[in-house]
Amino acid sequence: MKKPKPVLDLSVDRTLELPMYLQICQRFKIAIEQGHLHAGDRVPAVRALATEMNLARGTVEMAYRILTDEGYLQVRGAAGTIVSPALPQPAASKPLAPIPGQTVSAFLDHDGKAPKPLQLGLPALDAFPRKVWNRLVGHRLRGSEPARLGYPDPAGYARLRERIATYLGVSRGVACLPEQVFITTGLRNTLELTLSSLSTAGDEFWFEDPGYILARPFLQNAAVKVVPVPVDGNGLIVEEGKRLSPYAKFAMVTPSHQSPLGVTLSLERRMALLEWASEAGSWIIEDDYDSEFRYQGRPLPALKSLDRNDRVIYSGTFSKVMFPGLRLAYVVAPVSVVPRFQSVSYNLNAGCPYLFQASVADFIAEGHFSRHLKKMRSLYAERRLVTQQVFQDVLGERLRIDLRPGGLHMLAKLGEHENDVLLADRAREAGLALHPLSRWYVNAKPQQGLLLGFANVVDEKDARRIALKLKQALEIK
């Protein structure tokens, strides 16, 4: 029986401090040592590998240059790049060695598998109108003319950009033209587009502390200097940011529902932040990731709606309001830099798939989007309250859950003598996908707490089942 060829794994871990080009080098070396690649084998072209891994071309080029200098690869011009024929054959198959500095992330939930209870960043997958969605996608699929089989516009499908501009004007108070809207695959792609358009190496970048944990590794690997700015009950402390880095080029904030604390950036702080950006010539990246879900009053206006000097770059996503499998998000560029965004978008990628973009545009145009949001606000308000009450009842005084006005997760605070990382590890061993709050901090003194996603807790019975499982995992007597 023929032995199956080992799988070639060139993936990188974006949560590591180890630069991605060095991770690629290590992956190739391991693949060669394990016999996944043999002397004379052709390796992927730089452009093809960069596209496949969603990395900058320069990152892959640097890795290939190092591997060539060290004798692992050999460049043969038009014939491509191959594994050096001079390399000796591996003596025997060895266990896969870890990349230096790599640890398997215990908190990587986006693995393509079924969602786990309490997982963050997920809307109610059971409540999405799949029949309506399937009909819209099917209609687009059957009616696609041959031209739609080509490459999509890298800036985004025109009709979707128009729908987003209209929606933002009505619901978020953001006045923008469709030409300012660029479609991306998510926040990482939005940051990549923004920094590629506006940053230079060494630019300082205000980052909320604590702040969005999945954005931090990308920024640490980018050519910017991350400046953690502390957050209190009123959001980002602007005066502290000005003290730490008065002329930072960027500030990234989550003003409507701070990630992860859930607080709202006060009006006074919003105005101070806008004034600072105007005077310093800086850019504010507003991540408005789940602002549609507010359970006390109407959704708050976006920071961008207060921007009179065009310094705010507005970022939104369909992952929270529809479903994350779409991989569709958007960014609104200031008018003055639209040409730069346009140019970079054409060099950065080949655009998002037309089928899903067109289907989302139809979903909005036919009124399904607004109806879905209205239904979800009511559903989440109910699930949020049920989850809080049941967890507080089952877990007693060990946890204290103070409900915030909005969002898709809640924060369970712990006592000072608790260890949230240890507790989260126990819970994860039991199959619960909660996060320890302390890991979201950089320099500020970390609070002890657990972050719980409640959107997929379907009812009181489900909440009690999960709470009892958590209680057992935490060994609460």
C-alpha cells in the first residue's frame, strides 16, 4: 500500500512576537527536515504564497532571501525557486518540531470547527434567516453573467458600497460617499489597508489597554510602534495618550462598546480625541464592531459622526450583524485619502468574492438586514439577561456580572486573589470557550475577570447547563 504524502504546513501564528518571515523560514526548514520537501522540489512563487497566507509580498520575499542565503533554497530564474539539490536527504522522519517561541494558543477559537459555549465574537448562529439568505445567494448564482466570473473590484462591489454608505448615514450618523467605502475581509485586512495607505515605518500607534486581543499581534508585527494607552470607566484616557505619545500618527478606539471592558467613550473624551487628532495631524481608527446591539435606548452615534476635520477612519463588519463565515467588513476612508486607499486596494489584493458581496447588497436592499437587526436586539437583550441571572445564581459570589448597555459579551469580575488564566484554562478543558480578561492588558495593571459570549445561549435551560459545567470546572463547592 502506497504511503500517503505528509501534509505540508506553512501556516504562521499571528499571535506570536516572532516575526512572520522568521516563522516561514522555520516552517520551510522543518518541512525539509521531515521530508515534506525534497532536494529539487519546486516551492511556491512569492506572490502565490503571499496571497495564500494573506501576507505582504515583502514578508515572503524576506523569508525566501534568508533561506536562499542559508543554502536551503536555490533561485533558478524563470524556472522558479527550488529546494537546494545540495541538501542531504533526511535520515529519518522526526516528530514535528515547534517553531522557536511558539506556543499553541489555548484561546484560538476561530478554527473552523463547531462553536463552543460562551465563545466570543459570535452572533446567534441559530437565529440567522438561512432560508432567505440561501434564496438570495441562489438567485445571484443562477443569474451571474460571464463577466462576474472574472476578478472582482478590489475596492468592493459598487452596489454593496452604495448600500453601506446609505445604511451608515441613517443608522450611525456617518455621512459618506460610496467611493469612500472599501470592502475588506475583516479588521486585520482593514488595518493592513489603512497602514499601507497612511503609515511610514516607526509611526506611533495608540492602542487601548486593555484592547482587542486579536488586533495586537498584527500591530506588533507591523512597522508601527504600539503605545498602550490605559482605559477607565469613561473609555480611552486621552490625556494619558497625549502624555505618552503626543504626536502619535494613529489612535485605535472602540468607542461605542470598548473591547473588552464594555464601557462607552464619554462625549468629553470623544471631543478631546478629535481635537487632538486635528491638532496633531493624526488619524483615528474607529472600530465600531458591534455598536448595533445596544439594549438601553437607541444605538449611540458613531465617533465619525462628530468628526468635522475628516480625521476618523471608520471600520465596521458583517461578522457580528450577520455571520463571520462571510468574511466581509468595510472601512470608510476620509475624503482626502481616498485616492491612496484606492491605489493600495488595487495592489493589496484581488478583492472579496462577488457572490457574497452581491448577496449582502440584496439582503440590505430588500429590508432583511434591518429586520434581522431589530429581531437580534430583542433576542440578545433576552439572552443577555437570562445568562446573567442564571450564572449569578449558580456561581454565587465567586463571579460578579455587571451588565453593560450593549455588545455580545459580558464580563464576569473576579476577586483580586483569583487567577483568571488558571480558571479559564480549567473551563476550556471542560469545553467552554471563555477568555481571561488579564490577557487583554499590555502595560496597565490587569483586572481579574472572565469574558463570556452570551449570544448563542439559547434559553434558561441551556444557560443553567453551561453554568453548572463552569461551576464544576472551577471547582466551586
